[in-house]
Amino acid sequence: MRKNREPKKISAITISQSLFLTLKYFLQNRLFSYASACSFNFLFSFIPVFTMIIIILVRILHASPDAVSSILMSIPELERYFNPESAVEKIQSFQTFSSFEFIAVAFIFWMARRFFASISDSMQNIFHEQAERKALINQIFTLLIEVTIICTVSVFFFLYLSLKTITTLPFFLRFSQLSFIFNSVLSTNFVQLIPNIVIFIAIVIIYKLMAGTKPATFLCISAGFFCTLSFWIFRFIIHLFLNVSQYNLIYGVLSNVILTLMDIFFFFTFFLFFAQYIFTYQFFNELLLGELYLLPTDQKRLSPYSLKRMLFIRPDYFLASGSESIKVRSGETIFNMGDSGNDAYYVSKGSVKIFSENPEDYTIVHRGEFFGETACIMSQPRKFTAQAVIDAEIVKIDSETFTFLLHQNHDAAKKVLKQISPFI
């Protein structure tokens, strides 16, 4: 019996397994419905959020109203919902911060809270088994996330406006070396990129703070980048084939509304998909172990069960994560009847014969199957002997990991209960 501790490289099979698990739990968690709820609440909260940002810029940060209007007017999407120039003008008309304004700001936050609460519920639905929060704490946390994102966006706009104002001073115009600031950083094209940057920052903040499982910052940044990139590729393709400019006024307005709704829905679909991928990445070992334990037997070819078996029968990442892999030769004994049983075993290659006192009365465990889990769970001596039929590779799974699987996977727990019920 030889131990094989060499880690294997991440393969295409591992990537396919992670995508399969992400899609499986995406559908299982009904995230399409949550994406629809987030889309509706976004439309409901869009104007209050931007109104709050304008209030912070004009009233608190004292940004130039004309500059704020010019920046907001350069974002075409905003004009579909409200007139930014008119909003800035009305906010500026208030001379003092009265109690009415305080109530208005509180009401705006309350309206916007619905959107952030729907995002919080979506994230809670994805990570609920690993990060449960009490209702009051969750409400406070949602409010803090809302304030953080609004303030972040406001400061981002303020810094951009400040830079634009400073670089127009005569002192800076004398330096031709700074022309790149006017041609790139302060150009109209960059202004149109601001929504993408803001979306990316907001996604990363939400992934990092709302997951509750403390995902790595690099993982959140990567997921946020691919979420933003996927959405804008999708949006580019959709708008490339669906050109609404050829329609008349009525159909053009309706088409724009439909495209806007489609954009918002698919954005939140991508957002929740990559949030689910973060969960899959963080707990990939446990999720993969559950799929291995519930791996269907080799049945009809090209059936859904056989395809799933083909996908998960090679646990490359599971072996690479440090699990103990044992190579046994034909006729070699893995454990004897009466030995202490603290581990379960997965047959990665080859096959194993299971027998008790009579060697003629045996069962063959093939590749893709488990054995020894009964003694592992019940902490009892082995009730049979395990012997390799042909050269095999066995993955040893400790009792702590296997018990964690049973707590997290109800189907795996049912399977174990069926096996240990005769002994109970």
C-alpha cells in the first residue's frame, strides 16, 4: 500500500465541475426569481438613489451644479428616467437644510432600502447555510451597505469633478505634458465609462461585505470583473441585433423600455450567477464530495445520469486539495474486519472486494463508489475486510469531513441512514 500525496493540476474537468455546481445551485436557489425581484426593486429605487447622490454632491460636498448636470447628462441611460439638470436645480433651490428635507432624505433612504434589501435577501439565499444573520442585524447591515455605496459613488463623482475643475486653471494649461488628462481622463468617452466603473466597484463591495463567508478580496474582484464584462458583452450583442432607431416614436419608446428591462434583468442574473460561483469556489471541496457520494451507478449510455457520472468521476481538485490518496495493488488488503474505522473511502480507480468471514460471499465496489462509511459514522470496528481486486487508487476521507458532508447535504444523509439502519 503506497500513499500518493502529489497534488494534481487543475484540469478542464475541474472547471466544468465548478460551472455545473454553480448552475445547479443557481437553479436550486431559484435565483432567476430573485433576479426579477432585484430588477423590479432597482427600478423602484433608481431615482431615489440618484437623487440622494445629487443631494450629497450639491448640498454636502458643494460641487458645482453645472458640472454635476453636465456629468449626469453625459450618461444617456439617466435621461430615460428623469432630467438630471432639473433635479440639480430643485435641490439647489433649498436655502437651508430644513426638517422637511430631513424627512425627504429619510424617505429616499427608505425607498432605496427596498432595492438593497432585495440584494441582501438574494445573497442570504445563496450563502444561508454558511452565514445566517438575525433579522435586525441584517436590516442594519443592509442600511450600512446602502450608505457605503451611495457615499462611494458620490465621492467618485466629486473627485472627478474636482480634477476637471483644477485642470482648467491657467496654471495647468501652460503644461502641454498634461494634455493626456484632457484627452483621456476627462474626455467624454471616459465619462461614459463611469457607470461601468461604478457598477464594478458596487459589485465588489456587495460580494465582499454581503456574502458573510469572508471571501478573498481577489476572488470578489475577479467575480466582479467577469460579471461586469459578461453583462456588457451581452448588452453589446443584444443592442447590435436589436436596433430600435428604425421604429417610429411609439414603437421606439416601447422597444427602449423593453430593452432597458431586459438589460436590468440580465445584469442581476449575471450578478447572482457569479455570487453563486463565489460560494461554489469557497466550498468546492464539500460540494464536490457530496456529488461524489451521490454519484449515480453506471447505467444507460448517454443518459443524464451517465453524463453526470462522466463529469464527476474524476475528482482532480479534491485530490489536489491535500486529501490522502492511497494506491493499492491487486490482492492487497486496505483494512481487515475488526480494525478501528475512522475514515470513509472513495474508489478513484480500479475496484475493491468487500467480504466478511466468508471470502466467497463478497461485494465488489467499483470506480466512483464509496465504502467504509458505516463504521466511519458509527465509530465502530470494521465489520468486513476490504481488498483490492485489481490495482486501485483509493481516496481516504476523514470522519470530520464526512460528517460535515452529512450536515450540509440532506440527500447524502438519507443515503447513509439507509445503510446504517440495519445496524441500528
